Amino acid sequence: MQTEPWDERPVPAALTPEKLASLVESSLRGADALLFTATPREELDEIGRFAQLKDQAWVGMVRAIVAAYNRAPAAQREFACDEVALAIGAGFGTAANLVSQALAACALPGLVEAVAAGILTERHALAVLRELDTVELTLEQRQCIVLIALARYAGQTPGELMKVIRRLILTVDRAAAAARQDKASRDRRVDCYPDADGQGVLHARGPLEAIAAIKAALEASLGSRETGDERSKGEREFDLLVELLTGTREPAGWHAHVVIPYATATGGQVELADIPGLGPILPSTARDLLDQALDLTAINVDQDGTPFSVSDPVTPTHAATSAARTAPAGATDPVRDALLAMARNPAPTGPSNRGVAGYRVPKRVQRFLEARDRTCVFPHCTRPAFLTDKDHRNPWPLGPTHPDNLQCLCRHHHRAKQAAFTVEKLPNGDYQWTSRGGWTFTRQPKGY
């Protein structure tokens, strides 16, 4: 079956201008009527409706721009941006960006259609385009990445979808990704420049694993706010950074967490590793980090990727590890030996899952909660689980100190749960949050 080239296919309208105007008008009337009588749920419904109208308007504009561009004679297409600029009452630069964005979006089968169908939002589509533009990819690679990302879409936010795209970019051409990483690492640097009101900016760019180490050291050294300290967290972090860099303070003991699939840790090239809260890293980078590991913890998962137990930390012989990496084939590798030992003797289900009689959550249970939840369990919150409070969903002692009644919550959403939301854990593992107006939001389990 012969098909037309993608850029020559008819451009269907998302909504006619008249239909869009009618929807806007009815929404405005509804908003006016709700001004003094709306319930919290009705207010959220209105917010959602206006967001959907904005998405449909973007789809209509994108398709109209592409239609105008494609129907212009080839010799006149360089002036399409001038026409768009006149149509929207903007300068050439703004119009050129819109035309480029529209052409890029419509060249990716399914992206604009997903926004038109209400599956994605305009913000999702723009996030996908921004992430794809960070590296040089062929059109076929871009199309492949988007099709896979759409197939895997499960209600992620634009930021979460960008992380999916980032992983796929590393996956589609592993050799090219490694070459780009090596080239980018050679450009690592620190920039300092002045800002307004007597301020300055310090900007550091380098390998993700090094940034993770810096972040972990800051988190560990920051500690809790002391009584009488009125500085915000941002102020305290900056002051701490100055103290650490100028040598007036020693960093506290810190851990940077890396999640490495067993196959990758033992030499596989297929699966990517992950630095929680920051993003994916290549298998070669993950294995280099194993050489520096202070401890290894095995997370045992079922066929669906759901954790059922977590081992106690195992400390490899660090001095021997570095030598083993350069040893001839067949020599002992302490890291590999530790991984194999944990694989042969997985932690039993009991130690991680068993509750305790008191209020305090033991370290072994905390490790299981962090492996199970991975992040704060408020929908779309990306705070890594190891930086969260371990909350009793039903307050202790009415609710036990047991994983079934425990969850990871960042400090902000811990307070939100106490003040404005209720949360329930469903039998399938979902967390169902209910707002003060009765809206329900679901946070699905984050498997491996």
C-alpha cells in the first residue's frame, strides 16, 4: 500500500475557530456563574477545562502553520515566517520559532494527534521537542523515540516524560551516546558571572555522576535547621557551599545512590542504570561507579519488577576492587563476587517486610520502603525516596509500623497529607489521594 509523504498529507483541523470560540464563551459563562458559588471540585474542573482549550488552540495553530508552509511554493517558503509574524502580531524571531516548532512537532507521527485527543498537553509536546533537540538525531530516530514514548505513556508529567525520552535517546544508539558523553565531559567547567542587585551566579556543568556526588554531599552536610536559624533552605545551602569550597567546613559522610540492574553490573550492555532524581547513565559509567561503591544492596523483584525484599548492605573490599578491574581474565573481582553472592542468597521476604512493635521505623524497613516507593508517593512528586519522611498512613499506634501502613513522603507532601489530603493504598499497590474537594488522583507503583 502506497502512502503519501508525511509532510504532504492533508492537515485535519483540531477545532474550527467558531467551535473553539463557542467553547471559550461557554467556559467563561460557567466561570462567571461559579465565581461565588463554586465548590473546590468545580473550581478544579474549570481549571482543567481551560487547560484543555489552550491545548486545542495550540493544536489548531500548529496544524494551520504547517498547512500554510506546505502549500506555499518552495521559492516562497522562506517568507512563511514573515506571514506568521503578521498573523500573530509578533516579531520575526518569535514567528520563526513557532514555525520551526510546528514543523518539528508534525514530523513526529502521533505527537500532535495525542494532544488533539487530550492524551497529552501542549506542555508535554514542547517538553518532548526540547529533549529531542538536546542531541543530534536523525528524523527516523526521533520518530522511533516518540512512538516508543507514546506507547509507554502512563499519565506522566511533562518532566517525567522528558526522562522517558532521555532514556530512549541513550538506548537508540548506545555507541553514539557514549561518544557524545565523552565529548561533553571534556567540556566540563565552572562559570561565574555577575547578576543584578550585587549578586553573582555560579554554574557548574559536568558528568551526571559527579553532580550527584556534589548534591549528596550538600544534602548530608546541610542537616536539620537549628533552633533560632531563620535562613531558608536555599540560603543555608548556599552558605554551606561557600564554607565547603573555601575550606572552612568539612563535608559530612554522604552517600550518592545509584540503581544498577544486575545484568548491567555484571557486564551487560542493554539496560541503563539510574541516579534517582537526576536520570539515566550508561552501563559503562555504572560499572565504573561500582569500583567506588562503599556498599551494595540487593533489591529483589518479582517478574513485574515489584520489590519483595531488600538485602542488608554488603561492603566489598574497596582496595582490592580497583586492582581487580585491571586484573587478567579469571582473576577475582570483589564487586562481582559480592553481586553473585547476593544473587545466590537473596534476602528472605521476612526481614524487610516485617513490622515492629514501636513507632520508630528500623533501617531495614526503611530500605524496603525506599526500594518499593522510589520517590515520594504524592502523584508526580520526584523527590527520591531516600530523602523523604517515612510516614504512617494511619497514625501510630492506631496504625502499625509495618510496610503496608508506611509510605515515603517528602516534607512538603507530608504536611499536605496532614492538612489538605487523604491517602489510601489500594490492593493493586496504587496510592489514591483525595483532595479537599473530592477529586481523586492516583499514583501508580514505580517498578523496576
